Amino acid sequence: MYKDGWRMLRDYFYDSELTGLSWDDVFDRYLPLVERCSKREELDDVLRQMASELIALHVFVYGGDYSIPNHGNSELQVINEIASLGAVLERSIEKNGYIVVSIPETDPDFQTIDGGVSMYSPLSDRTLSLSGQLGLNQGDIIVGVDGEHVMNVPDIHTLLQNKAGESIRLEVVRHFKEQPDQDANDSQSYQGDSEPLIVVPISYSNTYDLFYAAWEYKTRQLATSLAAEAGFTTGYIHIQDMSGASAEDAFVRGFYPDYDKQVRILRTLRKRYTALIIDVRNNKGGNIDSWILDVLQRKAWMYWQSRSSNETTLWNSRFAFRGHLVVLINEHTSSDGEAFARGVSELGLGKLVGKRTWGGGVLLSSDNRLVDGGIASAPEIGTYNERFGWGLGIEQMGVDPDFEVDNNPTSAFKGEDDQLDKAISILKDWIRQEPISFPKSGPKKDLNTLGGEDDCSAA
């Protein structure tokens, strides 16, 4: 397998010269380490060292026939999986249970994650109201799970093993805050007896999706409110990756509804300023950058005006965005997310705000699989343009923002977003300096005399 991995890297790598390396020497250099490997995972270590000689970021080593306890059996994997209640909980000795610190709130317009999984927390009112139950709120206490007191185990999640997708019974004590100044720690604010609550925990992966969707929804709300305070309107789209239908859906459900809102604002309020923020921070890549760039490049070249309107406020190019664009990037923006950011910059579509990106400009398709299904991926798809050459100036370099802003971890933990703040500030100044305007229509022509009076006479 070592030789097979070495051979496929040689044959698949985008540069047939292998960046000038003597690939035979590389093979000989790491071969002695292969002889010392006693298990598949150790071979992966050697493959990583060998592949790293290419100094390309899209080299990944993973998969293969590992000696794992579950032996690839999905049923055994589920048995060992710890489920989640989809909320932030805090163990409290004083309250003799787990306090609900927060329940993630997601966009009510989109009730499921791509694939049909509920986007709401199992403890939320939106979920539990369907079964006639009242959802939990911040400050409520969970004291029991399926008859076991939560303080009898080291962690509440111990009681949630192999419970994803199954109904369980919680015992909860509700916190009723009757007075505005009443403290959540005030024992008088709690109902005395516990009550049962039937909920369905979710898997770890769905929990990640839930909290990510909640962050996205909160950031969109923050962008809208910050823009309103600054005196303009903006759309906000977060694209988590560029892979397949889920990424396409993320752009579609973010761009087109906001586009329609912006058009209505332009037509009804006669405002001359719209903006769009596309957030590709933490984007894991894929291959839809050209499709998104194609949408963003549409231009309005003709306008419509009826007798009922005094202004030309409707253009014929369907979904041609007429506004200012800012793209948010960070050090975790990778692969096709970087290509998209580079395209926005090169095509003059907008401005980049954030931190320099990951730096993977030579792409891959993960075709060079080993015999056991593992892979040492070869960056096999070179990218090129005349200004930057191979790798688009991204490979090993990343895409530099027009405005460098870092998010302070402490501030971010508190819900602040310095990069988004900067985007709003840039858009505010940009709109003031270059307001979006419509062409003023001139006087209507006399269609009877277009060819001159002499040409109108009867022969």
C-alpha cells in the first residue's frame, strides 16, 4: 500500500514534474519506516510524511482498514454514541440538578436541516408543543432521566447513551420569574414539585448542526440590526461549505428571499441603498464558486416603467443584485471558499473583510484510493490565471482581505463579532460615497416623426 500510495501521488499530482522533487528518492527515504509499521494507523503516519514532501495543502491521509472496536459495524457505533438534549446545561449542586443555561434558537422559516432532521432543540417549545407539552426555558432544572436522578452520575450525558431518536422521560423543575428583578437563583422563583417531560434526544452530529444553525440565525439578525442602526438595509448569507445540494440550498435560501426584500424596499420606499454580506468564514470548500459568482455578476442593463410609476425602479435582468457586496473570510475559509473570495476580488464584485484564508489553491477530487479504501489524496486539479499563475496566489499563501480584522475570542464568546461590525462600517461609508441610483428617463419620443416630416408624406 505504501508503494501504491507513492505511485498514485506521482501519477495524479497536478504537476508532472512534482515541483522538482526526485520522487524515487522520496520513496527510498521513507521505506525503512514502513518496515517498522505494526498497524494501519502507523502506515498513515508514514504516508503523511511522504505526501507532505509535495508541500500542497490538499493532501489528506485518512480511511482504510483500521482495527477499531466497532469493526465498522454501524449498530455498534450507535450503541456507544452519546445523545444530546440540544441545549447548554450547567451542573448545579445547589439546585440538585442541571440548569438550562440556553436553548439554541434557529430560523423559524426553515424547520429542518437538509436531510429532514429537525432544526429545533428537543427542549424547545417549538418541538414540544407538537405533543401538547410546554418547552423548557432558561433557568429550568433537569433533575431526572428515565427515573435516574442526574446527580447520581458523573455527567447527565451518561444517561443519554444510545438514546438518540428514542423517547425518554425527564423530570424537570420549572423556573417562574414573576418579577422583572427576581434572580434566577432565588429559590422562591421555582415550582416546588418536579414534572415529567417526554423528549427525544438527538445525535452528536445533529447537535453540531443545530448550534451552527443557531449561530447563523443569530448572526443574520445581528447583521440586520446593525445595518438598520447605520441607516441602510442589508442581506446576509452564510455558506458553510461549497459541496452539493446543501451548499446550493444555503445560498438560494439566503440570497433570493433577501433579494426580493431589497427590491420591495427600492420600489416602495424609493431608497437608493442596498447591501449584501456573504459570510464564508469557516467554509470547508467544495465546487460551486463559479455558480455563485455567475449570479453575482448579473448586471441590470434595461429598466421598466409604467404610467403608474414616476421612476424606473424595476430592471429586467432577473435577480441582478444592485448594491454593494462585502465578503467575510477567516483563517478557516478553505479550498473553494477561498476560490470564491478570490473571484469576488478579481472580478471587482466586492470587498473582503477578516483574516487571511487557509491557503489551498490546488484542488482535488479524491480519486486515488488505496486497496483498503484509504487514501493519501493527491492535489490533482491545478488552478491558474494570468495575474497569479498556478494556484491563483492561494496555494500556501491564502487570500488576503482588503480589511484585516480579527475576532477576539473573549468578545466572540460573548456574542460580539468585530468582523461583522467592520463590514457594516465599510458598507455605510461605501453607500454614502457611492449611492445606488436609477437612471432618470428622458422625454418620450414622438413616434410619428422618428424618420422626419418629409418621410411621413404619402407617396
